[in-house]
Amino acid sequence: MFAIVTISGKQYKVRQGDIIEVDKINGEADDIMILGNVKLVNNNGSTKIQTDTSKIKVKAKIIKQHQGAKINIHRFKAKVRVRRQKGFRSKLTQLEILSIGQ
């Protein structure tokens, strides 16, 4: 059984027991949250497309809040000695999918 869930504008394919990393969601570690924006549910070959998003919910637990790997951005212009460097680390939330259902 799997479901496709929209979290922060991005879609994720999740199964029970999966651990996924998403953009930062407010909450503390060990908080339980209900993800209600389920687009599709597949249960043993039978696929249901959700038009009413209030029927099936996905239950998830926040494992930890952390930062992703550093991304270095370099800008360079030839012959004029222009060089810029900038770094960026995205804030992430690690979720464990507890159950898919009502």
C-alpha cells in the first residue's frame, strides 16, 4: 500500500514505515502530525484518486529537525577579477510514516 501526499507544495510517494526528508515543518521531535492532502492511494493493485481530500489521512511522526548539506555557489567573470562565493544550507524535517488510512 502506498500513497502520494503533497507536503509544502511537493509530492512524495510514501509507504508505511518509510522515512522521508521534507522542507522544514513547524513542530518538535516526536510530534505526531496528520497529513491530509492525499492525492492517490494504491492498495494491492486498486488505485483510488482522491477528489475529496478529507477522506484518507496519512499519519506521520517528526523524527528530527536538521540542516541539509552545504551548497556552495561560485560566480566568476573572466578578465575583470570578479569572484563571489556564497553558501546555503536548507532546513529539513525528517518524517516517519506511521499509517495510511482514515
